[in-house]
Amino acid sequence: MSTQPEATNQHHISAWKVILVIVLLVAVVATIGGLGYFPRKEREAAAVAAAGLERDTLPRVVSAKVKLAPADVEVALPGTISALSEASIYARAAGYVKKRYVDIGDKVKEGQLLAEIEAPELDQQVAQAKAAFSQAQQQIAQTKASLLQSQSQRDLAKVTSERFAALVSKGAVARQDADIQATTWKTSEALVSAQEANVRASEDNVHQAQANLDRISALQEYKNVRSPMAGIVTARNIEVGSLISPSGGGQGVSANPTVGGGASGNELFRLAQTRTVRILESVPQSSVGSITPGMKTEITLLEFPNRKFEGKVVRSSNSLDPGSRTMLVEVQLPNADGKLMPGMYAEVRFRNHREKPPYLVPGDALIAGAAGPRVAILEDAPGGQPGAKKIRLQAVLIGRDYGAQTEIVNGLTGSETVVVNPGDDVREGALVLADPQKGAGK
């Protein structure tokens, strides 16, 4: 009887423990579920709010104000300095170099003697020409003497014929004798005409001999090689004793290491006139309209960083090369001190003043497409979101491209604001919010 109540009490305590454990488990599960549900709910609410804000907010773009291009523009082009005139000196006489008076780098005057050539064959030709001229003069003296003799015989035959004719009329001589004297007179006249022709031929021979002597003498003078102009000797290809070919060039090794040697027919000297030098420039088509003769230019060289040389446009080809679309322009500049040498690299700057300069927009503002180049212009959008701008796509005509900026020669008035780096949101009629480009005011 005493053990039965204890068993019942133990069974009653175990049931309460089970219920307590279940309650605790339910509480733990509910707590864990609550901890995960509420943050997720907050995230979902935030995502919905962000999506709504994104739907209600307009896209933002970077804008820049259209500017007026400077009236004075500068075009810099590379070029090579060359001599105003350059001449290769050849000899007209073949022979050997007897004396040489100048070398590379020497300054010479017009007509100055550069070298002497020994040409014995030419001297012999001159002697022969002189002998032929003297012989022709002697021949004409002989023909003139023969002419005088023939004229005397003709005059005598004329007088005799006239006398016989008078005697025939008186019956003193036979008519046969008178006819013989008349024939002798006519024969003498014909002989005089022939002698006069011989005299004219002899005179022509004298003129021919004189012309030949003058020609050979002129060639003999070419043994003295003279400078055709004032300048500097830039090449020398001969030495004393060098053979001068019949073509007038020196044969042998060049004395100028920059020319090379071993080739026959080299010029004896090369002269360059450098008191004034020139630069030939190929000006692109976009700038040819501003290039005029007399236009001042500025030339700079790396060798003279603190010095600027002033040049002047003297002429242009007035036509464009179809291949490169450039016009050839010649710029000349004084070089009295000789600092500028042919072959130097230089940079020529052309300055042009424009009465109506175009407008400038950022290079990234251009929109390329099938319709041609366009820009996105920002216009006021009344009645919309505060600060909103409306997009209008405007076709433009492009001028010079400076990279960061581009000239617009047609399509803008200068009061517009354009979109920089327009994206897919920039289309005709779209609403956007604009932010000024950083550094646009500088």
C-alpha cells in the first residue's frame, strides 16, 4: 500500500517536464524565426523604396557651355630648312685639276675662281683654230687681188671692144675682129662676177674661222672654274691632279665624306646660298584659306630654345595635292649670321586672324551617327521636375579638331549648353538633370 502513491507522483512530474520542454522549444523557434523575419522585411521595404525612388529620379548628365573660339588661331607644322638656291658646279673643259683654291665651308663671291684645269688638248684646239683663222684671212686677200686683176682685164676688154666697134663703122677693121673683142669683154665680166663670189666665200670662211676660234677660246676660258653666285661651298669632290671627265665632272673619291666616293661624274663643287634660307611646307586644306603671300610666320628650333626666327610667306602653289590634300607654301627667312643650316629641322607657326570665329564644344560632346555629327542641347522643361532639362539633338558642321575641343562652324548660336559624353539616356525629348563639367569655367 505504501509504494503506489510514489509511482503516481513520479508519472505526474514527468508529464509537466515534457510540456515545459515543448514550450521552451516553441519559444526558441519563434525567437529564431522573429530574428530572421524582421531584418528581411526591412530589407525588402528598403529595396521597394529604392526602386520607387529610382523610378521617380531623372538621369543625370554632365553639361558644358558652348564657347566662342579665339579670333587668332595658330597652326604649327614641321619643316626642313633648305638653302635659298643651290648649284652643282661642273667644268666645261676636260683635263686635270691644276690648282684648287677653295674647300668645304669656305664662303665665296660671285665670279670667284674656284679651281684651274690643265687641258693641253683644248689648248691645241685653240692653236689650230687660230691658224685656220689666219689662213682664211690670207685666202681672202688672195681672192680680193684676183678680183682686182679680173676687174682691170674687164675694163681693158671693154675699151678695146668699143674701139673696134668704132673702127668697124669706118671700115678700118673687119667685123670679125670687133666681135672677138666684144666676146672678150663679156668673158671678162663673167670672170669678175666669179671672183666677186670667191671673195664672198672667202669672207664667209673668215667669219666661220672667227666663230670657231671664239668658241674654242670660250671653252679654254672654262679651264678656270668660277663661282656662279655668292654662297658657301658645301661639297668638294676634286683634288689637285684629279681627272675631269668629258662630261665636266670629277672622277675619283669624293672629298666630302657626306657625298660618298668612287663614282665618276661627280660635280666638282656644290654651292649653297644661305644668307636667306627657305622652308617648304605642306599646309593642310583646312588652313589654306588663311595663307597669303607676305604673311608673317614664327620659326622655332630645338637648338635655339630661347630664340624665335621671323619668316615670311613668299609664294604658294595655289593648288592642292590630290593625294595629301595639302598646298605647297614657301617660307623665307633671313640668315645673316649663318646660324640656320640647310637640313635643320624646324617648326613653322602660321598665325591667322578670323573676323568671325566659330564656336567650341568639348570633343566628347559630339554624337556620330548615320545622320551626321550632332550634339545634345539642353533646353528648359517647364512644368516638369525642378531642375529638369529637355534634350534636343542638333546637327552641326565640324571645323578644326583640337582633340579636347572641336570647332563648330555651323549649327550653333553660342548660347547653348551641350551634354558631355552622352549615353543611352540622351535621346530626342528626354528629360535629364544636368551637372556642370568640372573645370569647364577655366
